[in-house]
Amino acid sequence: MSNVTGWSRGLEVCGGGTGVVSHAGLALLRHLADKTGLTGGLARALASARLLVHDRGRVLADLACAIADGARVISDFRVMGDQGELFGLVASVPTAWRTLKEIAGAGSRADKRITAAVNVARGFAWAQVIARYGGLPGVRLADKVLDGVACIRLDATVTAAHSDKELAEANFKGFGHHPLLAVCDNTGEPLAWMLRRGSAGSNTAADHITLTDAAIAALPPGFRRRLMITCDGAGASHDLVKHLDKLAARPGYQLIYSVGWALGEREKTALRLVPDQAWQIAIDGRGEVRERRAGDACTNARCGHRSCWIEEAHVTELTGLLREGPDGDRLHGWPATMRVFARRERPHPGAQLTLFEAEDGWRYSLWATNRPAATRGWLGQNAYIDAAHRVQARVEDVIRTGKDTGLGHFPSFDFKVNAAWLTASMIACILLAWLKLLALDGDLARAEPKTLRYRVLHAAARLVRGGRRRRLKIQATWPWAEAITTAWQRIDALPQAP
């Protein structure tokens, strides 16, 4: 037993240490916010005629950094204020509260200025991403990558409220608010966001249209001409599709949309008319066909016997049957360029099927797109049109990690203050995305916030002074010490944004 517990033998714990810094990696995010011009832009956006000790733009940028570091409540903002040796003079927790209240009190005017500041910083950050990689990351579609297209994905989420908060209401998932987000799939960062009352509809067309326009405006101008916009079936509506079709019709612009489609009686009628040979096998996320071994298959697991394999998912187009079926044009009033597709797959064990699906044992999902039928190459194949829509689920990953980065942890009863907190948390998500793109490599460049915090942001260091300089020394035995120092050097080497 002595060998098991011997680690504490001779160990003493005492105070009096100097130069020790925890959360040393947080300096990376703060430096990145400064170098990209985000801090300066926020300072100009929130400038005041009053004489203030703490610049409100600096406070908002620091609050975003603290949230990225894991702050869940305003009092966690002390993670920076308690380390004055490294970060200098940092606002207090009450000042952070006042900053959020001032933003809330200024209303849409402050929101527009903050949004403009973030968008200008994004343009600079993306220019540095292009300088590093030679271009903006492409959109991953199964085993292919679609380059030269900026992809916007829309989705709403429900955030739980465990205390009385303004406009927190009962909804289909409990009680709370119902924010709406638009995410850039290329970089994994939020582009636009909207805090909504808890009872707000999932497919409120006005909200989706407003957010779509805001997300497009958030893109640097050079990335607005070739777009892909996706939305799941819960958010799709006739008005949204009409708006997307109008945007796609602009001369000199290309916009491909893909939105979820409801399975109604007209679609069920069309599905019953689809011949078996019209169903094409679907592919998975690796670009491989969706099939599995039959129970009575031969012993050769790599055989090519058709009877030894069971196809698990198929795709087909329903546009012809809906436009020119026995009952005439069932899509009258919808854009002429819109096409409707269906996917069927074998349900997972325990999955609940509708009565229609129980007839043949397949589970169906539908979506609509304006991808031209004349599209050549792999992008025009039904399997990849399906893959392009199914990766809409990636926005849910951003929402999930966003909930680990302030989204939903609203600190106030006041709805407008909570909206300001949402803005700070979205800026935090943006900074984490830029950090991975501009300063990190390998696994760290793909890591989620929890992993980044443990490996990078929460790393301890010793602050040493000498030669009129400060040196932050990461523990030599820390496995990611070199990655942290390299990240700092890369951020420090960035040109200073105006």
C-alpha cells in the first residue's frame, strides 16, 4: 500500500510562489484578438464620450476570451483579472456586468457596430488563413472536398433555463430560449446569431431570412458570390425557399441551397410510384457505399457476390413524379429550379417508423435543392447531392461545442443582457476557430474546446523578467509545450490589423 500512496510522502503545500501563471494559454486568444483587429474594432464600436477606466471594447474582447477559456458565469471573468502579472490591468466582474448592460441598453445600434467590427476582423483573419493554406478550407462532402464555395448552415437549438428569465418559455424540449445560428462550414465559426423567445417556431421564415442575409453580409466580400446554404426540415419554409431562389437568381452570383422537405401525402404517393431500379445506392461519410454483410453470406468477407451484401441506403429524385405525375403539377407555386430528392435507409434497431414506413420497412427523409440537373462530375450524382445535404448535421457539432462555450449559460433575467452574453459567447467560438486555423496543427487544429482547454489554454507557466522583457515559460515536460510556443510565434508574426 505504501507504494500506491507514496507519491505524497515528503510533499508540502505552501504559498509564497512568484511568477507562477495558470491558464497561460489564454494569452494566445487575447493576443489573437488584438492582432486581428477585433479588440480595436470593438473599442471603436463601443466608444463612449464618458471618461472610462476600462475601454468597453477591451472588456468585451476579454470576456469572450474568458468564455472561450471555459467561463460559464460572469464571476468566472476573474480568471484574467486575478493574473495581473500576465494580463495587466483587467476589468473587474462588476465592470463586465456594466459592459453587458450598456450594450443591452444601446439596443440595435450597438449590435450593428459590434457585428461590423467582428466582420472586419473576420476579413483580416481569413486573409491570413488564405496566406497560410493557399485558400479557404473547402467543404467536405463524403470523400470529396468542394473548393471555392462558402457554405452557410442554419439551425436552431433550445437552451434550458433553470431559473426565471425574461422570454424563457415552454417549448417542445422543455423550458428556456430558442436561439438561431448561422455557421460557416468552411471554418467552423458562427457568422450570425439571434436570441429568440422560448416559444419561437423552428421554421419561422422571417427569422431565417433575416439570419441568412446577416450571415451572407458577415462573409468577406470576395466570398459572397459562390455560396451553399443548407437548412434542416424543421427550419425550412416556402418563404425561405423563395428568398433563397431570389438570391440565386442574381446575375454574377451562384447560390446552391439544400433544405429539408416534409414527407406528406403527395410525397408518399410519389414514393409508391418509384420503380426499384430508380433507387441508387447511397454513400457514407467516407464515400463508400452503404451496405453490410448478409446473415447467410459466404466465408470470404471481401467477396463480390451480390447475394452476400445487403444495401442499406438508397437515393432517388422525385421531381418528375411531383411535377408531371398522374395528379399534375404538385409543386405549383414552388420555384421552377427546385428539385426534390428522397433517401431511404434501413432503420436502426429500436427506431420508430411511421405507418407509411412500416409498409416496406424503410425509413425515408426528403430534401429540396436547386442543384442544376445538368451539373457534371461527381457533384451532379444523386449520392453526392445526398451527401451534401446530410452534412448539414455538422452545424449541430458547432452548437454542441457552443453550449460548452457560453451558449445557453445566460447570466441575467434581462433578455437584452442575455443577448449581449450570446454575442460574447459567439465571439469566443469565433476566436477558437481562428486559433485552430491560424496557429495550431494536427490534432489540436481539430480539437474541441474541452480538449483545447486542457492541452493549451489551461497550461501553467512561469513568468520571468529580464532584459526589459517578460518571458512566459511553459513547463518543459508538458506534452504540448512546443505547440503552445509555436502558436504564440505564429500569432505574433501576423501583421497587425489596422
